[in-house]
Amino acid sequence: MNTENTKAGVIWSFWGAAFLLLCVVFRDSLAEMVNTWTNVEEYSHGFFIPCITVYLIWMRRSELRLAQDFRESAPGLAVIVLGMLVFILGGLATIKTMEQYSFLVVLTGMFACAFGLRGLKTAAIPLLFLVFMVPFPAFILNNLSSKLQLISSWLGVEFIRACDIMVYLEGNVIDLGNYKLQVVDACSGLRYLFPLASLAFLCAYLFKGPFWQKLLIFLSAMPLTIFMNSFRIGVIGVLVDNWGTEMAEGFLHDFEGWAVFLLCMVLLFIEMWIFSRISGSKLAFSELVQIPAEWGRAPVSGFFVGQLNRSVFVVLILLIAGAGVSEMSKGREDVIPQRKAFLNFPTKLGNWQGRNDYLSQFYLNELKLTDYVIVNFNEPGTQNGVNFYSAYYQSQRKGAAVHSPRSCIPGDGWQIISYGQQEFPEFMLDGQTLELNRAIIQKGESRQLVYFWFQQRGRTITNEYMVKWYLFYDAIMMNRTDGALVRLVTPVDSAEDITQADKRLHAFLHDLLPELGSYLPGKTIIPVASIPASG
């Protein structure tokens, strides 16, 4: 017995050392993840996720057996190599989300090395549950939040109208006449969605029912969140209309949030109860989510005692090698190109006369930009002018990134009634015809024509997702993540044809683009007429 205990202690000490080394290698990514759990309410449930995973695996320890043959660990080693490659790429691009997901990949590979594919199959769902502890990238979070705000605002207003209260919705602003409520990021429903999605996944795993029912239980988390968050916004609107804005502030506001989340949990359990009735099992509420009785049996001897598989030494070598490559790349700092500050941007371009405008501190806090300019330009003797806005980021690594107008426009109450890309043969960039995004937006009787594009390290990009790809690519290859958004807006009168607005923006582009090049690093967009003829 003592020999067996000693042998088991040696085996587990090696795997314990491998796990500690894994945590050391990923320490910066894990520290940032924990910091997010601490400071971002949407992810405050993250502390519980690894604890639940460990508990679920421990409960099924009787089904686990240490891999006895090196060949059993080979698939796990391949997964570790893949995870370390993603980790190194994430380090070069300083994208912490990639590093955090690679941690889960490497951890899964290590588990497969220790227990083989049979053990991985046993622990697959608890390990997959760890995905819920990794925060989403900022740009996905922002886009998701803006869409949920719009949906929740609309459904909340419909509830208020059902209570026979006059209300007007303009984007995310609910106008009750005497009071106005703004549905901000904190009211988008993400604070319910992420914890409820985690809970729904766990409930689906432990629920006794067919796979299609488990899938629906998990997928129902989002509609439940949207519905209940909209109900909460509607209730707040009714309370504010009757008793004032204090109903939407302080303790009562937070209490309403907790009450709505608890209602979401109740609705989730009612859904499972209905599914149990459909299946014919007719489970009581207390039996809907239970740890199977067979999980708690005494562990088999193979869990504690086995042959010391040499794959553990390969795991240690892979972790040390990956850590070495990662540490070599940590000394890299962003290359910050030279440029003129927007403070010096002229208010006169050709015949256009401009007047500076400024963003409020609220928007500056949200956008996290490095520099920006807003100028309202007009030509003498004309009524309609052009609003020029550009936001510049010298680094887009740590949550600061260009915001797409497609996400921001609906939040101000405007509807995008036409959207697409348009080529401008009269302008060239690096031998390519200039292509910009073109949108017609409307709010009530008002219409506007919008041109916008992303000026990113010498490229003019129209697609938001291509912006993210080139950001990743250039961070590795050029060590640069600077970039900018350029947006032009002109009003369109009811009596004015849209082609006149297009001509106005075209004319403004001719005067703007030659000047803009010195303020945004990269190759300058130039009119074709200024290119010298060959020969």
C-alpha cells in the first residue's frame, strides 16, 4: 500500500507541476481575466465557473483512469501544440482574449494527455463550461450591447403603451413627456445574459431529457433575457411616469435588476418542468437539476495509481518552449507613427468654411480615442453643409477601438434605410480605386446622407470585420495598431434629390482628402487628376 501511495504521489506531483507551470505561463492573461471578473458586473459570475467545473469533474472521478500508454496521450499533445501556437500569436498581437481561450485549449489538451480520449469524453462538458468565464472581445461586446439596447427599448416602450401611457421612443431615449429615460449600456441586459447563459448551460447538462430539450433550454437564455429586461425597462417607465425619476435610481433600480434576474431563473425552471411533462417523466421542481447518483461512487484505483506516462515530460517541454517564445515577444511596443494633431486641422478647405464642434465627456469616456476632430463646413451662399468627424487611435490593443457608425447611428434614433459600398474612380489609393460606405438614414421627416470609412495603417477599409483582421495581422507583422474612422454627414432636404447630396459630399472629398493625409498616418488618397501622366 505504501508503495502504491508513493507511486501515486510521484505521478500526481508531475501533473501538478505541469498545471502550476501552465498557470505561470498564462499568468498575465489569467490576471486580466480575474480583473475583469472583479470590475465588470457582466462577468462577476466568472469566479464560480472554474469551481463548478472542478466539482463536476470530481464527482465523475470514478469514470476516470490515468492514460497508461503514450499513444493514448498523442491527441492531447496535438491539442497542446495548437493551443500554444494560438497563445504565441495572441501574445504577438497582444490580444488577451486569444491568450485566454488558448489557456482553455492547452488545459483541455493536458487533460487528454493525463486521462486519454476516454477521460476527455467524460469531462468534455465541464471543460466546455469554462468558456463562460472568458470575457468577450470589446468590439463584440459593444455591438451586442447596442443591439440589445435597441430591442429592449422598443419592447419596453410597447409595454408602457400597453399601460395606456403616452410615450415616444427615439433610439435609446424613452420620452415620457415630463421625464426622459436613456437605456444605456448598463441596461442592455448583458448583466443578465452572461450569468443566465452559464446557468442555462449547466441546467441543460444536468437536466434529464433528450438532446433537443437540452439545446432549447440553453438557447432560451437570450430571449428570456431580452424579454425580462424589456419588462424591467417598461416597469421603470411606468413607475417614473407616476412617481418621478427616483424610481429609476439608487437602491430601487438595483433591486429591480436582481428581482428580474431571479424571475429569469424561475422562468428557466418552469421551462424545464414543462419539458419534463412533455417527456412523460413529470419531475418535481426539486428534481429538475440533479447530480446523477452514479457519479458519487468511490474512485477506481486507476484514478490514483497507474504508470507514469512520459507524455507529462513532453507537456512540460512544450509549456517551457511556449513560455520562452512568448517572453521574447513581450518587450515589443507599439510603433507610433508621426502625424499632425487634429487641434491644427484647418477650418477652411477650398471654398468651405468650418466651425469646430466638440464631444461631451460622456462620449469621450465611451470612445476612448486618442484624438478627434469635428468641423461643420459650409460653402458661402448654401444652406446645407457637411459635418466632418474623424476619430484617431494610436493603439487599439486594450479595449480602445474604432466604433462603427452602423452600431452608433440607430442608438441616436436614426434608421438606416439604405446601405452599401460605393466606388469613387476619381480617387486612388496605392493604385486602387477608393471605395467608401454610403448610407441614407432617416428620423421622422429628416434625412441625411452618410459616407464613412476606416483609415487603417495605409488601408481604406469598409468592412468592420476586415478592420479586426488587419488589426490582428498588422499587430504581428508591423507592430502597429493605430487607425481612424472618417465620417461625413450632410442633410437631405425633403425637396432635394439625393444626387444633389452626393454631389455635395463628392465636392467636399476633393478638398478634404489631400489635407487629411498628414493627420492620419499612411498613404494619402489623391484625386486621379493630380497623378502625373506616364510618358
